[in-house]
Amino acid sequence: MFQNLTVFETAHAMAVHAGQRQAVIAQNVANADTPGFVARDLQNFQSAFASSDPMQSAQRATRPGHLHGAAVPVSNPMIGEDRSFAAPDGNSVSLETEMLRATDAKRQHDRSLAIYKSALNILRSSLGRQ
Amino acid sequence: MNEFSKALDVSTSGLKAQSSRLRHLSENISNADTPGYRRKTIPFRTEFDAGGGVAKVEVGRVSLDDRPLERVFDPSHPLADGTGHYEGSNVDLLIELADAREAQRSYEANLKMFEQARQMSSGLMQLLRR
């Protein structure tokens, strides 16, 4: 387990992702009454982490000129939403959905911090310091 | 600029925008009986902050509603014309109150996002304590 400490890396990536998602949701909520604003979200952590996992060192195509098939946009995981639920002024933010997502982001952040803390405690006790 | 300060920044811009909206609404309501008063409206627009790359909300210039003023029949009024009418304001209290309620809801949502970003940030700080 503590040969390369991937649990810390994963917990760190998860906390970073939750923080980024929180910032995106805060933008949506702040612009909840701006005409023409389209709500955005990040893709979920599982798929975001899988695409940037250093353990899977397969080559990826990030530009149309690359050899490996179709380019997958990895640098910008932001997804815009469809405007099908948009209000007449073109705003597609739903405060209820944003609250749900914000709670989700908070829980993900808490979870990652709990994992980090628990791993840190195990590491500490393995070093014999309490 | 880390993600939490981005989130706090965006939420603050939302709070400012909503409170300035509420201020103009209360101006309208208090001048509902002022003869010749035209209701003020303020537009919201998204402002991309180049430094942080976040979509803040900004309040645009105040504009006056150019709906026709209400004509009130009161021959004893000092401003009454030959037919006994004078021009009142074009404020509709029902619209103003509904708008004020919406502003309050959005303000609360922004406040909740601010509080949550703060909680997540302080959870991160808890990791440093023992």
C-alpha cells in the first residue's frame, strides 16, 4: 500500500476535482438571472480521473493531426448543457439542480478529505508515532 | 488563485448583483405614487474575468422603463391637466414584489454557495491540525 502512495494522489485529485466543480457551480448560481447564460458542469470524477490516470500510460490523441483516431478533448473537461430547459430569456440555470450538484461536490470533497486523513493516520501509526 | 477563492469571488459578485437589484426595486416601490416616475430596471450580464477565468455576474447601466405612465383622474391634483387627469408612475407593485422575491431567493442561493465553499476550505485546513 505504501510503496508508491497512490491513495494520497487519488484523494488529492478527488479533492481538486470537487473544488473545481464547486467553482463552476458557484458561477452557475451567480449567473442564475443573467439572460443567455448556459449552465455548465464538469464531467464526473470517475471519468475525469480515468482519462488522466498515470497508471494507464496509453497514448492519447489530443489534436486532429495525431495518429490515434479521433481527438478527445482532455484539457477541457467542461461540458455545457443543452438549452432545452432554458427560460424565455435563454438562461438554462436551474437553482434546484445546482443545489443538488453543490451538495454532491461537498460530499465528494468531504469523502476525499476523510480518505486522506485516514490514510495519513495509518501511515503515522506505521511509523510508530501516535 | 485557487478554486475556492474563485468560488468565493463569483458568489460575492452574485451577492452584489442581487443586492443592487433589490436596491433598485425598493426605489421603484417607494416611488410607486410619485407622479411622472418611470420604473428603473437593471440588466445582468456575464463578465469573464481574464485573470481567474471565471464568469462573474455584473450589473449594467440603469435604464428607465418606457411603458406609458398611468393616467389618474383627480381634478383637484395640482398637476391635473384640462381633462382632470395627471400622469402617475408606471410602477406595477405586483411585478416589483415578485421580482424582489426572486432576488431574495437568488441571494440566498449565492449565500449558500459562499458558505459551502468556506466550509470546504476550512475542512481542508482541518487536515493540518492534529
